[in-house]
Amino acid sequence: MIYLDNQASTRVDPSVLEAMLPYFDEKYGNSASRTHKYGWDAEEAVEEAREKVAKLINAEPHEIIFTSGATEANNTIIRSYSNEHIIISNIEHSSVHEPSILFTQTASAFINSTGSVNLEFYNYLLLKNPKLISIMMVNNEIGTIQPIKEIRQKDPSIPFHSDITQAVGKIKVDVKDLDIEYASFSSHKIYGPKGAGALYVKQGSKIFPLLYGGAHERGLRSGTLNVPAIVGFGKACEIIDLNNEHIKNCVSVLNNELKLIPGVNIHNFPNKVDHNLHFSVPCENMDLFISKLSENVAVSFGSACMSLENKPSRVLKASGFYDEEIKKSIRVSIGKFNTEEEMVLAAGFIKEAISFAEGG
């Protein structure tokens, strides 16, 4: 089985797993227990991880709040601006898009066919005096990179949030250089465990807890901390290598192999992360294609969250795709554990699945 869905989740790095293991059966205390060594050890591990997470994005440790993932972090920020007028892009992750629609007065900044925010329309939206702007740094479906620093500089007085989940570990992220108030990301996208994430909150910025019931995380996020996952998250941040040459080579091999398959249309977005490859296949019966391909290759049709919703991709619609092409579109995302040999095999399985679906 060839795994090509690394934007949905990544395999845990062996060194991350090794760092986590003692916190399951040796150092298993609650980090909020202040009266014995088990609690002290757990608290120390959490604070060490906090420093590693903060260092990765050039934040201060006290500006990092641990959450269960980016979804919780995104909801925390959006709900902190309930009933306010905010701006989001129309290709945001569902964990920004849905709470914005439900709890705020939302205006969407539209993207153009290249997957980038239309800055002229964005300037118009700024005239409406928004209280928050939330625009993701890298899109989770098509991998396009938004010019966050340029967008931010249009009006630095407005609090700015960015979902950096798909950017961290792929491109450099420096929250101080970006001059933003908030950022969210998850451990399991960077070879760490599921169940841990971070919310960056610049000191002095407005925030209200999403969860109540304790004084954890300085009273900003109640609930017993997932110490093993947080330790793994910290380790994953510590070992990140932004040298993507291996991944670039894998994508190049797959791209060249796909070009040899008749009818495959590769969607070339001009400014995107190296890890993402998006294309459509010439199949009318996609159910047959998916069932055949999934025997050998793990890919995504949209995003994991959109798959659960069973709806056409908002991102592809916003990018100008027709419904018929959206139905035939595939997202491949390459990770550091993939190989060039797998790319050749995967292309062969894709060709075979097309033939099978079309009765060949």
C-alpha cells in the first residue's frame, strides 16, 4: 500500500514515538498535579515541548497554548470574535469557515484562478471596518501559498489570524516577521501524533476560552493536557528539516509519470508548496476508479474533512473548477517517508484504475 495522503495526516517519526513512550507507562502523571514528582515530571516535559513549538515559529513560549489540534485552535479564535464583523478567505478550512458563518458577521475575500486572494477585492472589504482577519497560509487541498505578509500590511491595525497547519514543516513560518496576532497548527501534519496542536496568541491579544472548567494553560484552555502527544509534538517541531529536495524529486517523478497517462490533467497552480500535486482523471465512473485505486494507493479526493461532509470542494469551486472536473480531481501529498520508486508504482496503479473504471 502506497500512502500519498500526507496533507491529511503523516506517519509518526520513529524518534517522535521514542520520545513519547515514557509518558505512557513511566512518567504518566498529570501535568497539573503540583504535589508530587509524577506531576512535576509531566509539567517539565510540557514546558520543554512548549519551548520547541515556540522556537519553530519564532514565538515566545508563553504565547503558545496547547490544544487538541488546529480545529480547536481555529474555533477558539473565531469564537473570541463572536458577533463581530470579520474577513476570511473563501478557501478556508472548515474549522474556520463554519464557526465564522455561525457565530460572526462574515465577509469572504475571494481568490482568483491561481488560488491567491484577490487583493483588490480584499482592499474593498477592509473599508467595512472588520475586527478580525483570518486567512490560511497554505491551502489544505491545492497547496497554494497566500502572501500573508503582504495581505497583513494592507492594514496592520486589524487583528490577524492564520491557519498555518499546512505551512509548518514545508516553508519557513515566522510569526514575528509576519506581524500576526494568532496562528494555529497541528502535530499530526508534521510527523507527530494526533491529538495535539498549538494556538499562538501574541502577548496582549484578545482571546476567550473555548473550554471552561479549570486553570490549565493560564486559564485559556481547560482540560487535562495530553502529555505524551505534547511531548511528541515538541519533538516533531525540533526535528523538522525544511530541505525538501527529496520530496521535490518524488513529486517530479510522479508528475512526469502522470503526463504519460492519456487524459490526465495536472492542475498547475503557480505558487504552492512542493508536497502537493493536484490532477483530474478521465473517468466517468469515479466510484469504480476509487474502489480500484484504493486497493493499492491512499490519496484524497478533496480534503479529509470535505470527504466526511460528502460535498463538492469549496476550494476547487472557488478556483473556477466545474462540478464535473471537481468530481474527477485527486489530491496527492508527498511526505518524507515516500520514495521515488513508489511514485512510479503509484502512477501505474492510477493508470490501471482508469482502465478498470472505463471498462478497459
